[in-house]
Amino acid sequence: MKNSPLTRLLAAAALVLASTLSAAESQLIVAMLPKSKGNAYFVSCKAGADRAARDLGVKLLFDGPTDSNAAKQNEIVENWITLGVDVIAVAAENREGISTALRKARKQGIQVVTYDADAQPDARSFFVNQATPQGIAHTLMDDAARLLNGEGEFAIILATLTAANQREWQQLIEKRWKEKYPKMKLVAVRPCDDLKDKAQSEATALMSAHPNLKLIMAICSPAVPGAAEAVKQAGKTGKVKVIGLGLPSENRRYVKEGVTDTVVLWKTEDLGYLTIEAAVAVAKGTLKPGAKTFPSRKLGAIEIQGDNILLGKPFAFTKENIDQFNF
């Protein structure tokens, strides 16, 4: 019974099993870390990331703090280092704090990219940038000035005072304000910890403390509906304008009611998709420093400036177009 049918069958089965195990072991593992996994903004990013993972045949791990928590982000990265994932994609809550953990991951041979909010440049290969900070800041400040005819009091509500992207946007907003709109007055900057309820409380307190407040600019996604609800409950619709960075789905009602004038953002699912594409390309060595463009399967040729992969310009959602978007 040198080569019986049973022997051949068993041998074939063994080859199939070995091939399957080998394929499973070789599947890239991409770990994606949001600032907070319950935030609708990052839930929308994950939808795009899931699609990219399916299209590219990679395994996606998605985990993050339940609220903005820099220490918890570090803990998750440490767990992924122990697990030995292939590449980590991070939206940094604290630029300096997360960078130490990311440098450790790179020393262990794990590739690192960032998205939404950057780490220190030496802690990652590329930053998938949803829009240039100047583009975001100028869009928001110019829109505020348009609504107030260039004069009056306004306030800013941001996520936290430590988030790198929030700080940069705030600084650029203030620079634009001082250079172009001297008759406007910034009366306060308040953090909401990326929570809608806290944003609502802060907006209520701002209106009480500043009776001449004319506009609230909310620069994190939960803050926009939070501020709008505060304005609505205070009976100040039309008297205190609300604008900011947010999701159409969370702000549609307020935009249609005239509480919120404009919501500025980008297509968040596209950001999630592009982040996974870039992470996989870095892990496979097909995206290297010095590249000027990146060929996205879904989005076409994407511009790279230095080590920033640029999704595109901010998009303004208004009463006229907001029903066209479902994220």
C-alpha cells in the first residue's frame, strides 16, 4: 500500500490545511486606535476602515478608551506590542504621551501611522491628515466672521486642552481672528472632554457669563450638537449662532431648525478607509518616505506633503445639502 487513494487523500488534506494555516498566519494585522471608541466620529471612521480591511484582505483590530483618556491609549498600544500586530494606526489624544509607546512599537518592528490627530513625527511613518490645519481654521473663522458681519463676541468649545490637533486648530483660529477680524472678540475657550452633555453645560455657562455672546464655535464633533441643544433650550436660536466640526447625522436636526448654521467636516468614512490603506502600504513597504502621491483604490490619487497624506479640503454641510449625507 505504497500510494493508496486514502494515503493520497490524507496527503492532499494535509497540504490544504498547511496552506490555510500559512495564509492565516501571514494575514496582516492592523490595529486602529481612536481617541474614544464611542464617539460617533470614530464609529464612522471605523465603518470606512472595516471596508478597507475587507477589500485588502487584512485583519482589523479596533479598540480605544470609552472616553478621552490618554493613559488608556498608551495601555492599549502596550497590549498590541505584546500581541505583535503588524501595524498600528493611532488618533493621538496626547501627542507627547502616546509617542513614547509608539516609539517602543517601532523598535519592536511594528509599523506606525497616525490619523486625525498626530503624534511626534519620529514616532510614526506617516500622518493621514483629514485636512490641513490652516484649511480647517480658516474655514471656521471665516464662517464665523461671515455670520457676525465681522464683529461681536464668540467662544470656542474644544475636546480637551491637551489634544494636539485641537490645540493647533485653536492657535490657527486665533491667528486668523487677530489678523483679519479685529472687531470680533474671543471671550472664552472651554474643553468638553469630547462629551456632548458637557459641551451643552459649557455652552449654557458661556451664555450666562457672556450675555452679549453671538456665536459658539465647537471644534470637536460631540460639542456641536451639545452647544446647539444649549442654545435651543435657552431660547436663543438665531441670537447665538452655532458652527463647528461635526457629523451631518448628529447635527441635521439643528441645522434644519436654524440653530446651527454650518457644520464643517470631511468624509469620515473616507478617512478611515485611507488610514487602513496607508497602514497596509507602509507595512508591505509599498509606501515609503519621499512619496508624493498615494494611489487609493477608493479615492484615486492622494497628495502627500512631506509625511502628511492629505485626504482633502474641509466640506461645509448646510441646510441645502445636509440631507445628501448619511454618516
